Amino acid sequence: MAFGSLFCCGRSSEGREPGKKAAPAWRVFSLKELHSATNNFNYDNKLGEGGFGSVYWGQLWDGSQIAVKRLKTWSTKAEMEFAVEIEILARVRHPNLLTLRGCCAEGKERLIVYDYMPNLSLLSHLHGQQAAGCLLDWGRRMSIAIGSAEGIAYLHHHATPHIIHRDIKASNVLLDSEFQARVADFGFAKLIPDGATHSKPEKRPIMLDVVDLLKGVSKEKLLSLEDNELFKPESTAGYQGLSM
């Protein structure tokens, strides 16, 4: 995938409605600029680490806070994941998806710059360093579940082309200052061409159904799903003749 077509624009490729405020532009950062923002990728600035590499907190010259994902090692696979994530984040804008601020590709360095999420990840509040604080009451948990589902539903049904994330987990749901969910990490995502379908879609609830169910606005859908064979427990008739 060529980076030139992405870097020349520095803005979302999603069309916007007339009269609607433009989404904030993303741009190409220099490696020097990101070294300065993260204090040379200081260990004290590290927010987390995964198989892809490390994420660092940083602050730009204008005072705005950022998170910088730095790929651990250069490889064809890492290059592809980097390209996929930039391609997708450049396309989408939604309140429940992490916003792309920019990227850097100098030499073998590959870095992606995002908005900083001060409440870190959902995982950190469930099982990590934030768990002891017990900051996620029932209301916040439901809000996070609904926000995550709405972000995924946008990817599945409204993004052009449709996008399947393929790596949804608690560590990839980030939380902003108001504990609103932001789905992140699109390195494994897949673009779905128009007209492509999955086998037997009538047996599977779509993400829009999940959103409605979480919001409690569609009891009819809940009843219909309860009657769906996909959600019924497997029959135990075949085991009745067995003795323990």
C-alpha cells in the first residue's frame, strides 16, 4: 500500500455533509517532533506495551496531549499493519472511535499519533492498575458497552467501505476524560467491498441489533433472538442413555 496517497491529504477521506464542521485534520509528524514530545520516548512516558510495540504519552508544543504508538521492529507484517491502521483511521470519524492525529514514517521508524485518552483502557479498570479505584459503576459500564457497540456498528454498517475490526477486546477500548468509549487499534481490521455478504446472515444479529438491545429500545428484537436457534442450548437428548 503506497503511503503517498495518504500523506498528501492530511484529512479524513469521509465526505462531510454541507454545513457540518470539518473533522480535525491529521498530519505527518517528523521523528524529531515526536522525540521532543515524548522526551525521547522516555520510559516514564510509557503508557503500555504489546506485541506491536509501545505506546507513549507526549505533549506537543501547543500543550495538547497525544499518545504515540511506536512499532517495535520493522518487518513486512508490521508495515502492513501500520498501513492498514492509517488507511482506516484516515477514513473514519465517530465519537466512539479513536481519532487519528497523525503519523510518522522515517527510515524504519513507524509511529502513529492519536488523541491521548486520560482514563487509559477498559482493561486497566477491570484487571489492571486502575481496578482498585472502582471507578466503573453500573452506569459507566453500560455507557461503555453501548458506546463500544455504536462504534463497531458504525464500522460495520456506515463506513465506506464497511470495516470489520477483528480484534475487539478490553485493552482496545480506551476511555476519554468522561469515560466515553473509544474503540482503538485497527491493525488487524479488514475492509469489506460493497456487495460482500456473510453466509446465512439471517441467523446472526447485526451490530445495530446489539446497540438497540443494550439501549433497551427493542424488546421485540430481544424476544425474537431468544427464539433463534443460534442462541438455544444444544440438545442433551443424545446423552440421556449414558451413565456416569
